[in-house]
Amino acid sequence: MACRVEDIVLLMEELAPLRYAEDWDNVGLLVGSPQAEVERALVSLDATSEVVAEAGEMGAGLLVSHHPPVFRPMTRVMTDEPPGSLVKEALVAGVALYAAHTNLDLCEVGVNVVLADMFGLRDHRPLESSPAAEGFKLVTFLPPQHLTPVSGALFRAGAGTIGDYTGCSFRVEGTGTFIPGPGSRPTYGEAGGPNEVGEIRLEVVVEKDGLERALKALLDSHPYEEPAYDVYPLRRSSTAGKGRIGELPEAMTVGDLVRRCSHELGTPIVRLAGDPLREVRRVAVCGGRGGELIPRAARAGAEVMITGDVVYHEALAAVARGLAVIDAGHYHTERPIVPHLASLLTQRAGGAGLEVEVHISGIDTYPWVNGGEK
């Protein structure tokens, strides 16, 4: 079916819920109309002028970036300097801008999970867990022949998502009984007497911020004049949070881990604070800037931390705590999320029946040069 910007926004906010974003962050749809039709979407780490032009040239109506192109509140829109110039370029090109920043860092399929998986960390968990989301179980009852359209409507509304799985439900057969009143118009059965109808009990989970949307989808698609449904609160633990910590399959020296960072992340210059000959196994990771998590990583028993943008005094403090720090760069520790996110969006769009192509930006937005070469 045709795809709109709001359809991709819904998929993004299932993957990286907005509740995980820091208060100071600016995430979500920043430029464009939710109702605009989209045939192609482009995923990039940054929304630069060159990337916006790339999206426009390929006919991508939506650019999904990790870093927000509009970060601070704009009191004036000056179109001859950023960010106003970028907003103008996006509007002229017909490219909507969506950002998933700290919410994509912290979520269960985000930046830090991808980074931990790249290094094969076992049983990794957050260094600092996020509060568990308030969720619900939504239960309804309907004739078997209406199961597919009703469950499909619920899934498209975001219900039935558990971690990296979508379309999750539980179904069991039973019998519904009812006596229609004199003014009723039952879809099945006869008014004025007792009726029995074979039904399916359908259960799906739904997050708090998606409950209203799921209920609307249920009521709009349910065949009964007066649908019966129940909403049960759930208590759950969270696997989302800042950074990750886990163990390598086998111990290796810090120096070997530095070389592995350079190879796997493509970082031209990797900085190390610590002994390169020390053997380590317990590793903490944080994509982007993770210096603030150094004390927590040390308390959690990490022997080395892979992150970016580590400043002088953070490195000194880490070494004093017995924690080696590998600074593999902000860009290179976050860049792996781009192909991963594009793949997830492609899968989710296909599962929702949305006709949209998801592409990966071919533009390298890494700003630093070394000896005239990136």
C-alpha cells in the first residue's frame, strides 16, 4: 500500500521510542508533513546539505538521521546560514527530516547494541538501565473470519511489538454468549434471545504511548456493534539503557582490541589510554561520546571501554581507576547503526505492507582529515 511519512515515523518510534530520548535532545519529525507520500527513504548518520541533496536527487521523500539537523530552538530562520539554510534546502527538495538521537542510542536495537554485537560481547547489558516502559496487554474477542483484518489493524497501529519482533499475539478458541437488546443490530445471532458464537480470544501487548492508537484501530476494524475488550497493566524489566557491558568470547590484549577497532570500525586514528599489553575480557562500549560513563563502567568491572570523544581528564580518571579507554571516534562508533537501521526499517515496512524503498546514504560525513586525506 502507499506509504506516508507518518507510517515511517510510526515504525521508527516502535524501534526507538521517544521516551528514551534525553530531555535536552531534539528528536522526531523536525521538517515536513506527516501526510506527505514517500516512495523512498534515506538513512544517514548526519543530515548535512550534501545528504539532503542526495535524498532529493534519488527522490527520497524522507531522510532519517541519527544526529538532529535542528538541535536548539530556532527563534529566527535565516536561510543563508545553518540550520535555516538546511531547512530551506529540505523543503525545496521535498525531503522531510526525521531524527532519532539519544533514543536510538538507548533502545534495545540501537547504537550500543549494534556496537556490542560487532565485538561479539556475550550477555551484554546496559551500563545504566532505562526505566521500564509502562505497557499493557490488550485483549479482544471476535469471530475467526475477522481475525486477520483486526489483528492486522492492531499490528499496523504498533501493537504486538516485543523487542525486535513484530506481529506478536496469542490466540485461543472459545465461545461467546450474548442476548441482544431490542434496539441492537447484532452482526451475528438473533435479537431477543440468547446466542452463542464461536470466537477467538486475541491478545497483544502495547506500550502506554500507543494504547490510544491501538484502541482506535481495534474499534475501527472490529465487526461487532459493541466490541468487548480488556486492558491489563504489565510490569516489565527494561533491556534499554546507556552503553553496554559484556564479555569477549576469549581474552585478548588491549593492543589487539585497538587494532580490531581500527579494522572493524574503519577509524583512521584510534587513541588508547592504558597498557596495550594487558589482557582483557570484560568490555564496555558506548557509541559517540561516552566519557561520562567511565565511572559506571569501572564500577561494573569493565577492564576496557570502547567509545569516542574522550577528553583529557576523563582519560586520566579512567586510568586511575584501572580502566583502559579506547577512543575510536564519535563518527566511527556510531556509523554502524546506519546500515542496521536501514535493514530494520526495510523489514518492518515489508511486514506492515508498506511500499517504500529504504536506502543507505553514500556520503561520508566524517569531518576530520589527516594529512589531507580522510
